Amino acid sequence: MKRFKKVLWSLLGLVLLLVLAFFIFLNSLKPDYKGKKELTGISAQVETYFDTYGIPHIYADNEEDAMRALGYVHAQDRLWQMELLRRAGAGRLSEIFGDLTLETDKFFLSLGIDDHNDKALANLDRSQPSVILAEAYLDGINQFIEDGPTPVEFYLTGLKKQKFELKDVYNAVAYMGFTFNKGARDIVNSNLLSVLDSSYTNALFESDPASEIAIPVYKDTSATDLIAIHSKIAKALDQLPIPEIYGSNSWVLAPEKTATGKVLFENDPHIAQAQPSVWYEAHLVTPNYEKYGYYLAGVPFPLLSHDRNMVHGFTMLANDDTNFYYEEEHPTDTTLYRYKEEWRKFEYITKMIQVKDVGPVEFQFKKTHRGPIVNSNFANRTRVEGERLVSMHWLFTQFENKLVQGLYGINHSSTIDEFSTYLPFIHAPGLNVMYGDAQGNIAWWGTAKLYRMPDSKSTKFILDGASGEDDPVAYLGFEHNPKSVNPPWSYVYSANNQPDSVSSMYVPGYFANSSRRAGRIVDLMQAKEKGWTRDDMAKMATDITLRTAQEYMNSYLKEIEIEGLSEEQLAYLDIIKSWDGGFDLMSKGGVFFEKMDEVLHQNLFADEFSSIEEYQSYSVQLKLEKIFFNEASIWWDDVTTATKTESRKEIINKSFRDAWALLSQELGNDYQNWTWEKVHYLEHDHPIGRVPSLRKYFNVGPFPSSGTSGTLNNQGFRVTEDKRYKVTSIPSTRRIVDFSDIENSISILPTGQSGNPLSKHYKDQAEMYLKGEFRKMMLNEAEIKNSSNLLSFKPKE
């Protein structure tokens, strides 16, 4: 018995030791926010103060030393995110995720990002300050890789750490550039034309940019299986473990419009929800330079930033920088394609993809002078007989990648004029660059390489590649881009809506519905002529009123026939009548509005297609707002009822009955419990969180979430299998800079500063974000040093 007890105690002791060792090991993986470290390459000690939210404030004798320290601390919080971002554009995700991301890697390899950046780097002058500082930043990352702990994701995936090089920076910014791209909708549009009669499609595609709420410009001077192609691109992007860019808001108020007589600035880029958060905040201070910036993982210069003198941010321009072309193969020699009067040879490219648990997979694709053929190399797909090839022309790979140099320039400018000289470096992706400064200047520039097409040629459809007649007539100089500098109406704004015409043309693109976010911004700006404060800006940034909702709801209520409705339905309609268009968590009107939108969309459009799957594949371009107020539209008729023609009133009433039945089924019979918090939720998804057993350790949430798609607090969502609304895109930060009190400007991240799930800053901002709260972006040196942890870097001997 004594021996048994001894063995038992020994086993128990061993288990306790193993548990203790495990916790010690986990603790060793946490980022270091205080202490002392040695760093090779710095000329003097660098002091890094981490504030209450884990944001580093780096004080150094020179900028090169500051950048080395930045690279180190950025890596200790975000190395896994850096790894994913550099691999995405280079087509190397399958080395981590196996065949799950094989088609994604094939797609990005065919874009030619990696090869294009090789050419850019071959011609790069490495003595430029931008390159020297970028290399210092990368050296800091690599020193962390050498000396720092390995993030837990690397252990879980079996991935070995590898050093970073300048090409990884270029690939990262190129990948993010492609995620701005909405050009794949050209394919959906073209196929719709082949599936439906023009009496249906005219209403969807005819548009008048002049009738939209446009961003005002001011300056003082076939047989082809097109759905398969679209699905291939959509699937490639869907499998990405890194967020895409969706849209953004920004508005900048001139001194004449503010209570203090100083510029107020707001910006909230909308990006697919993800964990970790997209942005890493850092504040750099040297004797000659200071900048508080928002950094992408592995990118040395901030895309958003401010200092005591100026601020800048961006929204997505949404210009059409990707076009698709039908290519004509030679009738007997498939290695040739026709361009004008000559037959040219396809370029054949072979790549080898390393796939985890599989080994090397050879991938060959072909391309024209425009770009890759996108309807080849499908997984498990045979080419349809008579199918025409489709090539993709992406502006990013047609011109030299100077985005890194551009980011360096705009972050090192001291005047508005100097700042604007670096904007032409950003040829793709198209951005609305927003600007304000302490001198009272405000500005908005559309940055992109714009082009002029032949008259009557629309880039929203697949073009004819063989004739050459659908090629751009000319690429325009930056002076032709839309802009507004110090306009007399005292504010500039963007919500991804159509810019006004410039040089007698409108910028072609896929712009946001101007009656929603853009209209709401204009309404609020016009409602308050003067006296705007920082608090007003914060309230506006978290606004959850859908501008068009009441107009639609009033139209529903006007058409719904009360005769035959139950007492519960009548009582519910009374609640709906008083709804103000808001999407707070307890909103009842919001639940009904979105369910009616979902059901009406299907009742209006689905009957014209052969299956529900076909309808869903086109739904991105079936815009309800194009049809809703046109009672005579052919779309209102249900084509499955051959003996009658349905009216708008009938379809709306059918949709009300369907919506009521679905809500009763999904939320129960008590309509008093049909609130927005029951159906609309936000969960920040980590790539490792896709494994069910690890979800609770890596994902953040789920949380009920206010707002919806189209409110200023923009919450794009998809309908899940259980008929709830899972948020897919959100404001990736909300940031307000006040030049009357620059040291108390405010911001928030959706989850936290760190990407390390063991860090206390992994999700410490999540609840604040949901509540619409903000925290300070600290600039005051004394305040920073009194309230922060200090991590010192001294030169390594």
C-alpha cells in the first residue's frame, strides 16, 4: 500500500511538473513589454515605452535606429500576421495550409505579383532613404526571428521561421492592393447579359453618374463559362486567411466649420473582420522626425498617420483597375492568339508550389500581353467545347511598383504641396487620400492610374481582346485625377461613392450606393453648418442610422394590405411604423427591414434563373435599389406563374408573409423578442480558429453588434446557414485627429494591438470598440513616460 501511494504521489508530482513546465513555456511566448535587450545595428540606446494598450512609443537618436526597434517590436506582436501577408501575394500559403489554399496560390501566382516585384527590385536604387529605412525595419524583424520566442501558431502549423527581405514588403503591399479590386464583377455582368433579355438587364446596368451623390471636385485651377471564372476568383479570395479591403469612410472639416477654428479629421477604413486586427499602431520620435502611424504587417511605412503638423488617411477609390478580355485562339495552333492583324504567341509560365503534406505541385498557366488567362487550370474542370479564353488586365502589374517609395514620401512631407508630389507614386490600388493640417488646409485626392476608353466602351463587361478596339485610348497624367483642395464648402469626404466628373469624364468603377453612407455624411454636414467638435465627429463615426431605411419602410407599409392580417401582425406593423431607421441592439425595425430585404430580393430576382444556385451566383450585381421604386419594372412579374402578371404590390405582400413566417420560425412566435442583437453578430476570426477545438483560444467573440451594411458604422454581413447575419467587414479602426488638441486625438482598434493570443493586448479593446468608445493616441512625452512600461534596446557589442 505504501509503495502504491509513493508511485501515486510520484505520478501526481510528475503531472504537476509537466503542467508547470507547460505554463512556463506559454509564458515564455508572450511579447516583452519591459526590460532590456541588445540590438545589432543601432548607434545608441533606443527607449520604447508601451502604453496602457500596448502601443509602442519609440524614442531614438536617429530614424534608422527607430526603424530597427520598430521592426523588432512589430514582429514580437505580429510575426504570424507578417508571415501570412508576405506569402499571400507570392502564392506560398499552401506551404502552411496544404491543399486548402492551393487554388488561391495558383491564382496569385498567375497574377504575376512576385515576378513583377522582382523587376521593380532589380532597378531599385538601394541608396534611397526609403530603402535604407525599410532595410533597417526588416533587420529588426529578423533579429526578433533570431533571438525572440517563436509564436504559438508556428508550433501548431509546424512552420519554421524564415527571415524577411525587401521583396516581402513589395509582395505584401501588392496583395493588399489586389484586395481593393472589385473588377471580377465584370464577369458577372457579362454573363447576366447572356442569360437574361435586355428588358431585364437595362434596369440593372443603365446608370447616370450625374444623378448620384458624387464626391465634389474642386480645384482652384459567350459560350464561355463565366460563372466558373467568377467562382474561381471568389473561391481564391474566400480561402485567404488574411482580410480583404471593402470600403471606408472619411471626412475632413476646415477651420470655418469647427468650434475651435482648427481642422478636424476622421477616417475609418472598412476591412474584412479578422484577428489579429489589420493595423499595428506605433509612435516614432527622433530629434528630426515624429510620426504616429498605422502599419500593415511587414510594411515599414504607415498607410495612415499623423503628427503635430499634418494627418492623412484613405478610403478605397473603387475605380475599375482590372479589365477582362475575350481572346481569340488560332483555329489550328492553340499556342497563338490574335491581336489586331497579327498572331502572337501565348507566354507559358511554369511554377512549382510546395504543398504541405503533399509535396511539390507543378502549375503551368499562359498569358497574353495583357495578363493571365483566367479560365484555365481550374481544379477538376474540363474546358467547355467552343469556350473562349478570357485574359485579365490588372493595372498594378502594368506599371512599376513605387508604392513603398510613395508611402515613405507622404510620411516625410512637411507641407501640403510636398505631400501631393508623392501621390502619383500610387498608381494602384486606387485610393481616396484624405488630408488635413495645422495650417488649416484640407484636401482629397483620387490617386490611381486613370485611363480613357473608346467612346461607348464600358469596362463593366468583358471586352474584345482580338480587335484591339477595346484597349484604353490613353493613360492619363495625374493632373487629370479628381481632387478637392480647400473647397469653399469647408469639408471634403469620401464613402467610396462616385467622384464628380473631371476632364469631361467620370471615373469608371464599382462605387458604393451613394444614397446610404455618402448621403448620410452630406446630410449631417449640411445639418450643422458650424461648431463641429471632436465629440460630434465620434458620434458620427459610430452612427447606426441607415439613411434609406425609412423611405423603403414607408413604401412597404403603404403597399401591405391589412385585410386578413392577424392581431399580432397588425401590432407588429404598429411597432415598425415608429422605427427611426436605427440599428441598435434592441431594434425591432432593423430585424424586419433586413429580413424583408433578403426575402424581397429573392422573390424579385430568383424566378428569372434556372436554379437558386444560379440566382445566388449573380446576386452581387442584382441591385434592389435599381428596381424598387419602379412599379412598371418587368422584374416584378413572377415568370413561374404563366397565366398572370404579378404587380409590385403583390410581390411586396408575398414578401411580408414570407418574412413573417421565417422570423417566427427562426426567432419564435413572440415578435417582441425579434431584436437586432438576436440575429446580428461579430466574431473576429483567426486562421487557426477554423479548427473547432482551437476557436475559443484564437477567435475573439462572438458579440451582438449594432449597425448594418450601409450605416456609417458599416457592418457588412452574410446570411449564415442558421439564418443569422454574421458580420464580414467592419471599420478596421476609427480615428479622429483634432488639431486644436493634437495630444488628445482619439482612436480604437476592433480587438487589440497584439496578434499574440497570450498577450494581454490581444483583445483588450474589443468591448470598447463594440460600445463605440475611443482611447487616446498619446503624443505627450511626459505623459507617455509616466504611464508606460519601458523596453530599452542598447547597441549589441
